[in-house]
Amino acid sequence: MRALLRAAAALALLTVWLLPSGRASAASYSVAMKGYAFSPASLSVPAGSTVTWTNYDTAPHDVKTTSGPLSIHSPMLDKGESWSFTFATAGSYGYVCTVHPDMTAGITVRAAAPAPAPAPATRSAAPAEHAHTAEPRTTSRPAHSAPARSAPAMTMPSPTPTPTVSEAAVPQAAQPPATTTTASTVRPLDPLLLLAGLVAGVAVLCLLLVGSRTSRAREEEA
């Protein structure tokens, strides 16, 4: 990156050095006093430009207007000295060196073109109207939706399951007598009765055995 920046700076210096002596930059111009002549002898610049005169001769020179909207007179310039003036008024200027009347030149100052300002003003007004018209639309929508949200809030506490509770309570109250009747009919037998029946059965068997033995004994005796 540093090498690229150095190369760009070198190119910029070369372009400035190769520019003609009549123009140094976009808003500044230079005139050389060399060989007892102004170079360039004629110059055209836009209004607001700055012109700089530099003396390269051993003899002194100055700049004094002979015609034009304004009167200009520079101080006496020795070798290597410079003087600048900014032309704000459009028009055609003629000037001369008072020490050497043969050194004459001229500068034409062009009027600056007016900037097209009203075009963006009309375009910016249109979106402002749309922004104002869009506000009542957004405020009117929540006003209609507000009653729709409050309506279901009134119907929420209505469901009460009262019939289901009464229906469930009726069979629960009717079930206890059914369980009591089944308990009375299916009651377990008394163990004493079982023992009495077993004893009676054993006694009957014993009597039958005794009777059968006595009858056999009698038959044998006979």
C-alpha cells in the first residue's frame, strides 16, 4: 500500500509539473514575467479564480490594468517574487508593466454559471405530502380493531359446567344402596354352622359303619 501511495504522489507531481504555465490548478492560474514579456499574454478564467504573477527576470516588473471593470496595480516585483489577485468581477482586463510599457497582456474573466437550485426543491415536496397523508391511515386502523378485541373478553367467563356436576352427584348418591343390597345377599357362611354340619356327617357315617358290622355279625352267627 505504501508503494502504491508513493507512485500516486509521484504521478501527481509529474502532472502538475507538465501543466502549461498559464494554469496551475482548477481555481488558480499563473503568469510568468520572463524575457520582458507576460506568458501567457492572453488568459481566460472563470469568475472567482486567482491569478499569480511571478518575476523571472533580473529587472523589476509590476502589473497595472489599462482597461476593465476594476483598477489593479501590484507592487514592484523583483526577481523571484510573486503577487496574486482574485478576479471576482467578470469582464475583460488589459494590463501592462509600468517599467516596461512594451510588456502588455490581457485577462478575460467569465461569469459563473447559475446553479440549478429549484429542481430538487420540487422533488422533495412530493414525498412530504405522502408522509402527511400516511399518518391518518395508520391511526384509523387501531380505532376499528379496538372493539373487536374487547368483545371476546366479555364471553370468556360464561362457560360454567353446572349440569355435569349435578349429573355426576346423582349416580354417586344412588350407588351406596346398591352396594348394601349386594352385601346382604352375598354374605359369607358362619363357620359354626360348617362345623356342625361336618360333625353331623361324621356321626351319620359312624352309625352306618356300626350298623353294617352288627348285621354281618348276626349273619355269621346264623
